[in-house]
Amino acid sequence: MFNVFLVGHLLIVALDTLRDQGFEDPLRKIVEEVSPHVSGFKIGLSLLLEKGLGVISKVKKFSEREVIADLKLADIGDIMITTLKLLASVGVDAIIAHGFIGVSDALDKLIAEAEKYDVNVILVVSMSHRGSEKYIDKHFEELLQDAVQLGVHGVVIPATKPHLITQARRVLGSEVYIYSPGVGVQGAKPGDALCAGADYEIIGRLITTSLKPSSVVKTVKNIQLERVRECRGSL
Amino acid sequence: MFNVFLVGHLLIVALDTLRDQGFEDPLRKIVEEVSPHVSGFKIGLSLLLEKGLGVISKVKKFSEREVIADLKLADIGDIMITTLKLLASVGVDAIIAHGFIGVSDALDKLIAEAEKYDVNVILVVSMSHRGSEKYIDKHFEELLQDAVQLGVHGVVIPATKPHLITQARRVLGSEVYIYSPGVGVQGAKPGDALCAGADYEIIGRLITTSLKPSSVVKTVKNIQLERVRECRGSL
């Protein structure tokens, strides 16, 4: 079930905010420095709007790791497909969409088209903020069923809700990856989500606002490995 | 209740797709041509990703009408605020966000920040595709209550669901504007949503893929006025 950990890394770096830390090219600096220690990069809407689609090609140029576009797509199928095609044209490996928009004429269309472009789809099935409990979390089990039936590559569940991660792992088996944001600034500790059953932890500001991104990544990695050894007995 | 119609127009043009119709500058051509006959322009995610944020300043340059950024924001508050600030910096008048992400630490934060930048927030409370019935539409009444309590500028309800528009008008009174997409290619006829109680109909491809955008707009406008005269007795 956790074989992926034997060959890969447990960390995705969220490139939402790039503070001016005096680096000549902050994006290149961070990507090149942390790339050997991470599984991939998640690029958010604001960075894409600010820097343009070229930011994805740039990350792909400086790293061989996976690039996930986190636009939290939540539109009708045809509109999401237009966005998908733009993202595929710059080499994106995966996109994140909301499970909440439903399957018919939305996620079904997106996923069928994404397969043609060899782009993975990752569904948001819960979020870290309190408001997520009002509507999204009430449909958590149904959203997991949608994920299984759609055969998506992965789901997003926040590290701050380890009980939902554990529940999801039981429903999803080992076929669907669990990506877990909310580690660091949002409150969860490295390893919390992994011990609950997640495949990857996503960390953003803790790394991207640091003067030494690679040392933060190495520290996080060590904590993750130690925690996983403790909670699973072994790797 | 419908006083707005005496002074304004009933149409918003969705600039999602700009086909190459041989115009030197298709965006400028469409915006300048239709501007005298419409209330505003709605700019979608794909156009923003393709052309960059400058597309908003450009529309503002060629028209005095309102510009709505339709990114269907659906993230935690802090992340949406980063996007809001970028959009405000290029002069956007309104943004569209999803009601289903909930209020606490999401919409409450976004709306408080949007007020500082004098940007209106419009909430999606129903969508036109079939999948919308699975989750979103089940919470329609609660989403309307959120809209009232948050004091949003407007809500989005598709023209293909006139019964929901009528229900929303009763709940929202005249304080919250109802924007209605889905007219044209998606199936509803001009005037359908207005007669149900909407303030604005949003039309995209029917106009933006036409060789004569202004004649399409004038035709739509005439149909709208005729329908509204019929269904409301008078303007």
C-alpha cells in the first residue's frame, strides 16, 4: 500500500507565494535547490496569474519533478477543458479540480479529456478551513465514491483532518493517491498526514518564504521519515 | 424591484473564447462594438491565463462598463485574497466565487478584503450542468441565506433553471443582483432568466464567435426587451 515511499519522496512544494528574499530568480533558486528532495511542485492560481503560464514551463525546465496546477477548477466541463488544454500545452502533469461540482457534464468531461493529454486529475474532497464543514465535508463519503468511480489519480485532504485521511485510505485502497496540504503555517506537523495514510504532504510558505529553502526541506524530510518509521513500524 | 432596468442594460458579455475571425485585435473589436449596448464584461479563467492579467486593463481601457473576473474562486480565504489583490490591481470591478466553500475562513475573509478594494463579490449558488444537482443545488436555500448574511453584491444562477431564479428573487429581495449565464449555446433563450427574476443575462459564444458581434447584441437586446415587456407588463 505504501510502496511509493520506498522509491519516492513524501513532499510536494506549493509555489503560491514567492517573497522577495534577494534571490536574482527566486523561482529558479527554490526549484533547483529543493528538487532533489521532493516529489513535485504545486503551482497556485495567483502565481499563474502573476507570472503567466510560462511559470509552468520554467519549473519543468529546472526540475524533472511533477508539476501540479492548483487552480481548484470548479466550472462546467467545456470551460474546464479549455483551461486544461492551456495547461497541457505548457507541460503540466496534473491538475486539481473540486469534487463538489459533481460528475455529469463537469468532472466526467474533464477527466475524459485529461486522459487524452496524459494529465492526471486530483479531486478536492475536503478543505482545511472551517467553512469546509458547512457543505463539502458533509458529502465527504460521496465525494470519495465519485473519486473511485471516476478513477482519478488522487484526492486532496488537509493534514489538519487526519481522521478524514484515514477514512479515505480505507475507501480508496492503494489505487488513489492522497495529497495533503495544511502542513506548516496552517497548523499540521510534518508526518501527521503521512501517519494518517496520506501519500504526499504539501508544504508552501514554510519553504518558499525561507532564506534557505533546501535546509527547511531537509529538516521536514527528516521529521517525516522519523514520524513514518514510528507510526508504521518501518518504511 | 426592477428599477435597474430603467437606466441600464440587461446583458453581460462573457469573454471566454475569442475565435480568430480575422479581426486585427478581436478583444478590442468586440469590446468597443458591443460596449454601448451592455452592462459589462465577464472574463473567464482561460482568457486570463492565455492573455495575462493585462486583458482586464485592456477591457477597462476600451469600455467604461463593469468588468467581472470569473475565476469561480473556491479556495481558503488567504489564497483567494492573494488573487483578489492581483485582480484589483488591474481594475476589476467584481469577482465570482463559489458559495459551496462555506463562509468561515473563506468567503468571510474574501468579502471583508474585497470591500477594502471596492471590488464586488458575486457568489455561485447554482450551475447549469447536470452535476450541479448532485451537491450544489441540494444546498441552494442555504447558499442563498449565506449570500444574504454576507451581504454580497450578487449571485449566479443559470438561465436554464428559471424556477431557482424565481425562488432566489423571493429570498434575496431587490438588494442582491442575480446574474444568469447559460443563454445561447447552453440552451436558454434571451429573456428567459429576466422573466424569472434575474437582473442580467450573460451571453458568451453567441456573441464572441460571431462575425458581427454588435448585430447579435442588438438582436438579443430587442428580444430581451420584448420578452420583459410581455412577462412584466411593462418596463
